Amino acid sequence: MANFKGHALPGSFFLLFGLWWSIKYPLRYCWQNSRVGGRTTLSACFQRLDLIEGVLKLLFCLVGILAEQFVPDGPHMHLYSEEEHSWVKLMNWQHSTMYLFYAISGITDIVTFTPIPTPQGLDRLMLSMAVFVEGFLFYFHLHGRSPLDVHIHSLLLVAVFGGAASIFLEVFLRDNVILELFRSSLAILQGTWFFQIGFVLFPPNGGPQWDENMHDNMTFITMCFCWHYVGALLIMAINYTVVWCGVRRCTRREGGNMEMNLQKKPSKNGSKKGLLQHCEDEEEEE
Amino acid sequence: MANFKGHALPGSFFLLFGLWWSIKYPLRYCWQNSRVGGRTTLSACFQRLDLIEGVLKLLFCLVGILAEQFVPDGPHMHLYSEEEHSWVKLMNWQHSTMYLFYAISGITDIVTFTPIPTPQGLDRLMLSMAVFVEGFLFYFHLHGRSPLDVHIHSLLLVAVFGGAASIFLEVFLRDNVILELFRSSLAILQGTWFFQIGFVLFPPNGGPQWDENMHDNMTFITMCFCWHYVGALLIMAINYTVVWCGVRRCTRREGGNMEMNLQKKPSKNGSKKGLLQHCEDEEEEE
Amino acid sequence: MANFKGHALPGSFFLLFGLWWSIKYPLRYCWQNSRVGGRTTLSACFQRLDLIEGVLKLLFCLVGILAEQFVPDGPHMHLYSEEEHSWVKLMNWQHSTMYLFYAISGITDIVTFTPIPTPQGLDRLMLSMAVFVEGFLFYFHLHGRSPLDVHIHSLLLVAVFGGAASIFLEVFLRDNVILELFRSSLAILQGTWFFQIGFVLFPPNGGPQWDENMHDNMTFITMCFCWHYVGALLIMAINYTVVWCGVRRCTRREGGNMEMNLQKKPSKNGSKKGLLQHCEDEEEEE
Amino acid sequence: MANFKGHALPGSFFLLFGLWWSIKYPLRYCWQNSRVGGRTTLSACFQRLDLIEGVLKLLFCLVGILAEQFVPDGPHMHLYSEEEHSWVKLMNWQHSTMYLFYAISGITDIVTFTPIPTPQGLDRLMLSMAVFVEGFLFYFHLHGRSPLDVHIHSLLLVAVFGGAASIFLEVFLRDNVILELFRSSLAILQGTWFFQIGFVLFPPNGGPQWDENMHDNMTFITMCFCWHYVGALLIMAINYTVVWCGVRRCTRREGGNMEMNLQKKPSKNGSKKGLLQHCEDEEEEE
């Protein structure tokens, strides 16, 4: 859907997930650090949230696929037109393919909650593949467009491939809060950038067209991409602070005398340590 | 062999290995998780399979080399023609070189079963090199061809270099089931894509030629590559489920009262843990 | 600020930080190896230095932003000129954006000293992002310039992206002295190279212009970049030796009889071991 | 020195080092696995060899620098000619710079044997930098040459940058025998390839010139590069086997009854385990 709505739809999905992650991961991190209520309750709770996340991801992708296929000017599931000897609406098919890979990632998330013993990290690998395929299709998608159009999509690719690489790292460094926060910030960036693409290429309120060949516009857009990331970091910081304040209030009220029992090992929270430092600690304890 | 058979032959090899891996690695993983019969018997059994795999790899490659050299229009081991002052059938020589590196990988697999103490990981390094060399030769192989021909081979390179990098990681993260499943899926993808290349460039039943300069064809082929990967993932999922059902039935029948003895440490299966999580567990246990 | 001062300002900042790091990290490393005074005092002292470093980074960046915005020919915070229908002084805006990301990195450094529990490694991630954004903006900054101008900035990108990747590694391998020394050397290289760019493109004493299209000049500049790195390594080596001599004199005077108590575990300094070797040691001790 | 000797000189250096490494690392690995004589004697012996290696590296580089500067048509330390307003013999200067970085790597090797506490891994980092700088200068060295000349040097870059990345990994995975063998094979490849470049571009016995624009020649050269690597692997395999036979004969003769005492922990040799597998073992032992 080469119009504003076609960019607003995926933009909303990414923004929603990015915002949700920017609350979820700080929440888990702060909760673990405060250590009230025990870890078992917490992880049971977060596992249920992960399941809901997977289901939502799957639903959103089905909506996306159906929207791409059955909008009035869509391909309606026809791939090849025998009469015209040509492919039908390949761009809609490409977008459907992107949604399909995110749907597969959603299914993987759900399957990890069935009794089938899926290897840990498979969900991250499939998410990484979905993000990679999105970038892969975008990369070969830009042939013969105007310079500004190519450039504005190329910038997106930086966020996309950066995200794919970072999620691939999570396969091996699971539950690393830094990587999870980084992923959240890139998801927010992608979300807002999809809106920016929509606003630039298809001004929604009938505003003036951008001159798609002027080099200054491309320079501005590059810089604008960085400002979007500053915005994403700001949102992350605000959410983190709010979550931390909330958790602290909870633990103060509920925690009370539990805190005393736990005071002995405050330095053992684990999440504040790099791999090597952990090793050094071990040595000292020996 | 620039014809359909020349693509079907390597395609079959990759497909065969991919399918075999997509059974072997889930089998080992499910078996380890169910923990019946002990690990020793299992690994002895799998080691014998690895040896057979190495021997088959070597045999297939010898077949490939001989086929490339001694087909009627092959070079018959002649490299340089003195009369014509030109190289003889360089493309066949290149394909022979690709097979040669896979043969070296096969020999390495076999050598690890001799009493010579080969460093662990050498077999993975050699496999990674073989895949890399395949990609390397393909990369410099595309000069002066039609755009569709170049593009369809470039897509293959994504699977090839992705596979080479993933196998290189296995040198250091040996027996990581995620990487092994990823490798299997890429091998299946390569196998089916070789067939796809054959069908597009040399339609076997005298079908109509593809227009090799039409841009829509290239857009379709890019998307088609993603669908092949969806197919590969589907095959992997089916094989995994079948293997898991089989293993569960076996362990139920044979396991019986053994299961009880093992119930104490169900969380210690190891294969479900990332590096960091493992560290956190250690801390808790201290 | 496309003049000599505009390159001398960031050059001085990088040089200052590089030189400071080339003293700080050897100091910490030598001190830890000599083990006098205990680790606690030391880390408290270094933490205070880290805080000061963060504050200085923030201050320098504010100076940089203000200088870029309010020099006589700067944009004075105007982004778009309605009259001329064009962007105002985009290059100054780009430089401001670069400083902004370093400022965010400085703020992150400071926040880690507040009671808010920031995940360890966040400061390194933000520094890595700042360096990456610097390279990212430079990369899209070179359109339509002379070949020498493009080339001399491209060389800078090697140091910049190398630095970003190395700092990203520090997120996971925190306090790895090799990575920290590498970062220091790249910071010094960047600093001196900014001055070199200034001298080549805007000869300050009215010297003769360089012929910006002569290929020999580009060959020389490439080699000159390597010599700058040799210079950076020389500075590092001198600082390291001086620091080591100083620490040894201190520990001899103050240490005295403390040394004896610590002689039992001289091989446990940890910092001299790679990951794998550490594992092997563990095995031997078991 | 753009002639056959100018390529034979560095080629001999790389070949010598590659061959030496292909004996040294298998020797250390086989010796450690056989565990006769204890580890302490062994490492003292190998450390002395490392020192000699560093000194030789430094000497070779000084020879290289002097040869590049003071051959009859060399620059004789003149960099800029005031009369002709041009740079003097930049290619010789570039080669001198390459040797300079290897010399720095040699100095670092030597310094690790002085009482100054150099962080472990610094020698590998400097070697990696030297290899990287070699590739970096070659990369910008190819402007305006014939296609075959550019291509034959580009192939070298694959070995060079591959080597630089692999040595950089050794900073963190020190004494990993796989990486060391890989480095040895790439050094041999570089050595033989320098000779190949010399033979192709400057046929030494007045043989016929290669047609530097014929595409078939480039295809052949690409394949030839792979064959060189096959040759390097063959040399590695032969040296490994010879070393292993030698070590086994030694240990049988000297070892005798020592072997019995060590039979209890044959699985603890460490070097045959990947990172993850090691972790799994730990779990089982707990």
C-alpha cells in the first residue's frame, strides 16, 4: 500500500511493541534488583505476558497480511496474471511476506509455551530472521525510485539490520538487559520512522510535496533520523524512571521487614556484571 | 555444467544433507532432554553416524568432481589448451574446486575418528571454509551474465555466507542446537534454491524462457527466495515434531520406572540455558 | 564551521580524552597488578574520576553545540528559512547533532552515579552509539566534495567505526584492559587526524592549497593516517611506561611489609588471562 | 619495489612464519595432550621460542624497510621533492609503512618478556593491527591499475582481512589451537600468493606477459587462489602428522610408567572442548 496508511499501519505495530518492551524490560530488571516477592512468582507472571505478546504479534501480522491483500487496489491473492503475462501487485506481496515472517516469529513464541521442548533461544532466532527478512526485502525494493525515497528507506535499513544483529546476539546472551533495552529503542525508532516516511512521501493533509532530488533534503533527513533516535532514547529514559519509581514504592510498602533478610547479599544481583567481571569475582571468592 | 542437471546435482546433495541434519539434531536434542538410556550409548551411536556422514560427503564430492570433469562437454582434466592459447572449460573447473573443498571437509570429518588427536572444532572450521569457498567462487563467477542470472545467484550467496558465518560460530559454540538447526534450515534452503535456479534459467520441459531483464521478475525472485525459506522452516518444524513424538513414545515404553530416579534434576538439562543465565544460576547455587 | 577552528575544537576534545584514558587505564591496570592499598579504595577513587569525566564530557559538548549554533555565520537555532524555502546551515546542525549524542553519553555516565539502578554497560552502549552516530553523519556528509576531501574524511571513518565496534564489545567484556587501551589509541588518532584535516583543507598560516584532485596526495594521506596511528601508539607506550614506573615507586615505598602477605597468590591477578585460559585453570584446580 | 624481488621478499617472510607456526602450534597441542614432562617445562621452552620469534620478526622488518628505502631506485628517505613539487616514490614508502607495523608487533612480542607488566593479548592485538594496516594500505593502493593487477591484489585482501579478524579473536580466545592453525594456514597462503603475484605480473624468466584484461585470466586466478589454500592445508596436514608422530615416539620412550599415573583423567585435556560443552560438563560434575 504505497500511501500514508500503508506506512502508518506497520509504524503503529512497531511503536506499540517498542513502547511495551520499554516498560516490560525495565520492570523485570528493577523487580529483580529489588528482590521482593521472590523470583518464581515474577517469572511465572512474565511468561504469561510473553505468551500474550506472541499471540498479539500473530494477530497483528494476520491483520497486516489481510490488509495488504484485500484493500481495494490489492492483489486479492492473485500472484500472476495470465492475460497480461505479468506479476500482480508485487509490492503488496512483498509486504505480505514481511508480515508472514513476523507471524512465524509469533508462532514460535507461542510454541515455547506448549509441552514440546523447543530449544531456548529459538524465539530470538526467529525474531532476528523476521527483522532480517524485512531489511532484505526492503534492500531489493528500492530499484528505480527517486533519490530521497531510496535514502529515506536506506536509513530505515540501518535500524533494521542493527536490530537483527542485536537480536541474534540475544540467542547467546539471553536476558541481557542492555540488549533488550537496545532492541526496544530500535523498535520505537522504526515505528516513528515509518510515520516519518509516510509524512514525507505522502503528505497526509495535502501539504506541499518535498523536492525529492534536492540534496539538502537528504542531508536534513539523515539528521532527522538521528533526532528520532534521540526521541526514542528520551521515551526509554522516561519509561525507565517511571517504572523504577513504581517498583520502589511497591517494594517499600510490601517489602518492609523482608528487606532485612535480604540485606546480606546486595552485591549478588548478577545483572550488574559483565562476563569477565563475574569471572574475577569468582576468583576472589575461591 | 550449465544446464538443469548441473544445478539438480548439487541441489540434491544439499537437500539430502539438510533433511538428514533436520532429523539428526532434533533427535539428539530430544533424546538428551528425555535422558533415558544414558548419554554414553547415545554419543557412541551419534559418533558412528558422524563418521558415515563424513564418508558420504566425500563420496558425493568425488561423484561431483568426476561428473564435472568427464561429462561429454567437460574439460577431461585439461586446464590449458596450448593450441588455442586459452583456458579449457573454466566453469567446470570452478565447480570441481567447490566439490574439492567439501571433500576436504569430509576427509576432516573422517580423520577425527582416527587415533590422531585432531583439535575439536576442526571439522566445523573446514566445513565453514568449504561453504565460504563456494560463496567466494560464486561471487566472482557472475561477470557478464544477464541481470536475472546475476540476481538469482546473488540471493544464493546470502544463504551461503550466512551459513559459513553460522558454522564458524559452531567452532566456538559446539553442539549449540540453535546453530545446528539454523545450519540445517540453510542447507535445505540452498538445496531447493539450486533447483529453483535450474527451473528458471534452464526450464527442463521446454517451457517458455523467463525475460531475464524484466525488473518485476527480479522482484518476484527475491520474494520467492523468502518463500523457499518459509518452506525450509516448515519442513524443519514437521521433522522436529515427528522426532519428538517418536522419542517420547520410546522413552515412555522403555523408560518406565527410570523416570522416577531422574525426576530430581529436571531443570539441569543444560541445553535450555544461555551463557549468562547459566552464570546467574551458578550464583544462586553458591 | 568549515574552517580550521571547526576542526581544531573537536580534535582537541578527542585528543584530551584519548590522552586522559591513556593514563587512566594503565594506572588502574598497574595498580591492580601491584595490589597495594586494596581494591576498595582504588575503585572508589576511580569512580569519582569517572563522574568527573562524565561531567566534563557534557560540558565540552555544550560548548561545542553553542559554538556551532552561535558563531557569526551559524544558524542561531533557525532550522528552516520560510523566505528562501531552504534549510539553514545544515552542516552546523549536523555537527550540533554529533555533539548532542556525546552529551547523551555524558549524561548516562553521570546517571550511573545516582541511586537509579542503571544496568551496567549502559554507559558503554551510549558511548558506542555516540561514536557510531558521528561516523553515520560523516558518511552521508561527503556528497559533492573534492576527492581529497572525501578521502581524508573516509579515513577518519575507519577510526570512528573501529572505535564504535570496539566500545560495543566493552558492553559485554567490561573492564577489559586491551579494549580500553585500544579505545584510547583510537581516540588519540581521531584527535590528531582532525587537526590534520584542518591543516590540509584550511592551511592556517596562509600556506599553499593542496591540489585536491592529484592522486599522489591521496596516496600520501592514506599513509600519513597510518603514521598518525604509529604516533598514537608511541604516546600510549610512553604514558604506560611512565605510569608503571610511578606505581612501582609508590608501592615500593608504601607497600613494604604488606607485600609479603600478598605474595601467596601473585598469579591470581585475573587481568592477564583470556577467557579460555581461565577455564583451563579452573579445571586444574578442581 | 614493483618487480619480482619486491614480491618474493615479503612472500618469503610470510611463508617462513607460516611454516614455523604450522610446526609450533601442533607441537604444543600434541605435547599438552600427551602430558609428559609437565606443563611448566614446556611453557618455559615455548616462551623462549616466542621471544626468538619476536626478535626475528623485528629483524626481518628492518631488512624490509632498508631494502625498500635504499634499493637503487628507492626514495633514500626522501619523502617530498621540493624541486618537482611531488612526493618521492610513494609506493616504496607504503611498503616501508607496512613493514613498520610488523616491526611494532615484533617489539610488542619482545616487551612481553621484560618485567613491565603488559596486559595479556596485547601482542595479538598489535599483530592484528599490523595485518589490518597491510590490508588497509593495499586496499587504497590499487587505483588506476589493470583489471588483473587489481583482482590479484584483491584476492590477497581476503586472506589479509580474514587473518586480521581471526587474530583479533585470539585477543579474547588466547591459545585456541583452531584459531592458531587457521592463522598459520592463512600466513602460508599469503606467502605463496605473493610469489604467485610476482610470477604473474613480472614473469621472472622473461616468459610471455599475461593478457591483463582477458576475463578468463581473472576467473583462473580466482580459482588458483583456492588451490593455493588447498596447498596450504596440505602442508599443514603433513606437518601436523609428522609432529604428532614425533611427539608420540618421544612420549612412549620417555613416558613409560608416568603414563599410568595420568590415566585417571584422560578426559580433562580441556583443549578438546568448546565453551558450552565445558559448561555442561561442569553442571554434571556439580
